[in-house]
Amino acid sequence: MQDSQYYRSQAEMAQRLAEQINSPEAAASLLKMAQDYRDIAEDLDNGAIEIRHAERMPQRKQTY
């Protein structure tokens, strides 16, 4: 798992993109994504060992 600074950086990038995009729907999705990244960063700063909303995180395909 990445550290909280990584997630804050991702939140800032999503925020900047949302401010530059012309599609309201896409901007709303990016703003939601930014907030999710901020929530993860806060959880990590508070000592969480699991992500609060794991279902929102990209899933990796399992290879056996």
C-alpha cells in the first residue's frame, strides 16, 4: 500500500483535471475520486491498516 502523500498527490491531480474538463459528468466523477483519495490519505494518517472503501479501489486480476 502507498503512503498518504501518494493519495494526496492523486487527489490534487484529480482536482486539477476536474477544473479543466468541459464535461460536468466527468468533472463530478473526478471530484468524487479526489475526495476518495483524500479519505484514504486521512485513514492512513490515522493509522488505518485497511482501506475504508475497498470496493472503490481498482481490482487486480488474480493470476494463479
